[in-house]
Amino acid sequence: MGELKKLVEEGKIKYIGLSEASASTIRRAHAVQPITAVQIEWSLWSREVEEDIIPTCRELGIGIVAYSPLGRGFFASGPKLAENLEQGDIRKNLPRFQQENLDHNKIVFEKVQEIARKKRCTPAQLALAWVHHQGDDVCPIPGTSKIENLNQNIGALSVKLTPDEMAELEAIARPDVVKGERHWNIMATYKNSETPPLSSWKAA
């Protein structure tokens, strides 16, 4: 962060962002040089960040870039998504996409789908609208490779949710309801990649 601060002061870069950073890492980095945005996975079925990362960002005035807001495609296609994944697609091996977990999580999808029917939108639009409704400091970045899906994502901006509907969706997809971790334990995420304090470093 010290080196990035120098680059800002030299005018070589304008903003600094972090990805998959824990609340303590965000605080330590922000103390050196203001952080503009933190990219973190946030969707209806990945809500652990609401515990301390989202509050930390809001306390410090840091923007939130929510990646995989459609649950890596789960809220677009439901459990059948796993059947259509190409060889080499990382999702084929993720815990949440293993058959036992999908069989359990399809209940979440079906309940979201039911609300989407009432709202006259797709489950994907409903899930994306839920992220949009988290606040003006949140920018979801859904990935897509098809124009039709891009247009659907844009359509999510027209889906308006009441506080009661937000609460209903959150009750359906509580963290303790969704089965399977979002990553393998060996993946570097905010949960297992904390940078040790500088005071603990030892010179070689």
C-alpha cells in the first residue's frame, strides 16, 4: 500500500481497489491510502460478507463491487446449470455445484423462481435486483457471454422490490440455508488470506 500511495502521489494511478480482502485488511490498507472500492462476491447465496466486510466498507466510505451477483449463474439457470457446464469450467468442481449440494440448493432457486413469477421477471433479474437494492454504493458486475443475457441483466434495473420482498428473499437464502462452500479451502479468499501485520515481519 505504501508503494501504491507513492504512485497516487506521482499521478501514475488515480484510485486503489482491493479484492477478496478481509475487514481488517481493508482497515489497514485504508489507513495508509484511501481505498476507493472493494470487490467481493455478494449474491443471494453468498451473504457472509454482510457480517463485517460490508459494514466496514460503509463505515470508511468505500464502494462495493459485487462480483458473481447471480451466484455464478445459479440464479439464471437453477440446478440444471451444472449439467451444461463445459469441461474445464471451474464451477464443475466448486463445492456448491456438487450434486448433493445442488439437490439441496434447488429449493432456494425454486422459491426465488416463485417470487419472480409474481414479479413478472426472471429469477436472474430478481437476484440481480436484490443486489441493486443493497444501496447506491454497490455496483454488481454480472458476467455474460450472450446479448440476450446482457439485455436481461439490464432489465433487472426495472425490478423494484419492497422492504418486505427484500426480507422474504433474505429469509429464503439465509447463509445457514445454502449448502456448500463457495470455494475450496485452498483458494485464497478473505477468509484465509489475511496479511500478517508489518510488525510481525522478520528481515531475512
